[in-house]
Amino acid sequence: MNDSAVEPVGKEAAKPPLPRLSDVAAHAGVSPKTVSRVVNNEANVRPQVRAQVLQSVAALGYRPNPAARALVTQRTHQIGLIATASSLYGPTAGLFGLEQAAWKAGYSLTLTTIREAAGPELEEALHYLVLRGVEGVIVSGAAGILHLAPSALAGMPLVSTCPLTDDSANHVMVDSDQVAGARAGVRHLYALGHRRIAHLAGPLSWDSAARRRDGWQQELNELGLDPGPVIEGDWSPKSGYEAALALDPTAATAVFVANDHMAMGAIRAFTEKGIRIPDDMSVVGFDDVPEAAYQMIPLTTVRQDFSSVAERSVAELVHLIEKQAVGNTAIHLPTELIVRRSTAPAPEQRAN
């Protein structure tokens, strides 16, 4: 007869208790406060101590309890992110940068996407994030001005890449200086002798596209030039291709294009029409996407630093959340003109 103990059918074996923060502290040989600083990603911990605590966290399988922490601190350390649904390079690069910047600041990111940053859809996204306990919101890659009723914000700290219709003490706008970048592109073409400069615009319902158009216009006005044709696209290479096909080649010797992907489509169309780049037509883009330098004709473009915009956006939001800054300000980060082989002196200059 086998008299070994038999576990009753259907009864689960008792599970070991989950490790607590004090268990990690004892295992690592540090104080519970130090463990708390490490798991909350606070900055004031020596690297070797941080590594030691993280090794103990992994060894014990410790998992922080966000709900319990929020009850004690009355803080969730969550940032909400509202992004326009898009596969475009700029918004996508921005999302990655925001996630990294939030993590470094000790916050987690809760994402929701919308089709258009206006009206009920935007307010619904804000309501969704508020219910999840976010302490502040970033609106990234939004089309147009943010149309929000004051009651929708209810004092929520907000950072966006475009302005609000209503002034808010809890709002900071952070973006690349789209106007200055566009002006630098036009000024470069002017310095090469171009006097007829067209613009292939992005969708002008987007604040960034409108500001690039405005920069093109402002620089032409300051230089005393008549504006060339403006043809609106939708950021895609296809729209750039179609815009270039529609452009009268006698109307311009150069084009400033709202983004690099449209510029690449435009160069393809110009080439098919027998217009040589840059001999007959100079082209300047915007963004400096990774493939811009590796085209058959490397693209002259205006570089914006998406990582810097993301880091500054998170930093400004954290300052608002922690009451370290006053809102209702606009921050424009510098852009950089990158000169490659898609621009050259105007044909008239070479003829002389």
C-alpha cells in the first residue's frame, strides 16, 4: 500500500507569497526608500546601486503595484498621448521619441489615436485618458488648431504641437520652428539665384503645413519676390508626383516642398517630364527622413529634430504637472538646412 500523501483533486497547491518591496531591499542590502527610487526611475540613485537593486528585482520576480502606489502617493505617473492616426514619418518618429522621453522622466505613456484633432473626437479622447488617471496630456501630430471647449480640459496640463483656440494657463506649445525652417529653404534657393520659387504644400488643414507655407510666403515677401504657384498635396509621394506634373515648368526654376516624401515624388515627375534635377529645377524638402541622403539625387532638405521635440514636450508637461512652470507659452526649437545635390544655381546664373 502506498501511504504517501495524495493532493485532493481540484485543489491548487498553495502559491508562495509575492515578493514585497521590503524583500527586494533586504536582498539588495539597501533601504526600502532606495528600492522605491529605483522602481520609480528617479534620478538620484548611483548607477551601481541601481544595477544592484534591478538584479534583486529580477531575481525575486518583484512587480510593483501601480494601484497601491497611486493610493499612497495620490499620483499615477501616467502621461496621456493623443496622436493623429498616421503612418507618416514625422508622427511615427515623434511617438517613439515621446515614449522614450516619458520613460526617462519616470512616467508611463497611455496612447489613443484619433482621425482629426477637432470637436467631439478630441474631447472623447481626452475623457478616455482622464478616466485612466493620466496626470497630463500631449497632443502630437495634430491637424490644425486644437478646438477645445475650456470645460474639456478642466485644468488638465496639456502640451501640443499646435495652438489652442482658447488661452490656457496649463498649456504649452512645443514644436520645431516650421516658419524659420521654410524661410531658410527659400533663402538658400534665393542665394543660388532663383527668383521664381514655387511651393508644393502639405494639407493646409495641418498647422505644420500652414506654417511652412507661411514661412515660404514671408521669405519671398522680405526678398521682394512675387510668390510662385502653390499646389496642395497630402504629404504622400503620390501627391508630390501629381503636384509636380501639374506645375507649369515655365513658372518656376525651384520648388520648396512641404516634406521629403512629397519632394521625392516631385523629383520622379520632373524627371519623367524631361526636367533635370538640379540643372533645370532645384528642389528643397523638409524633415530630413533617413532615405533623403540616399536617393539617386540626394535631397537638400530642412532637418527637424523629432527627438528634441519629444524630450522638450515631456519635460514641459512634467513641469506643468509638478507646478514648476507657468503655461500659455509657445516654444519653437531650431531646424537645420542640410544642403545636398538637389539644388544648384539657377539656369540664368549659369548662363551668365
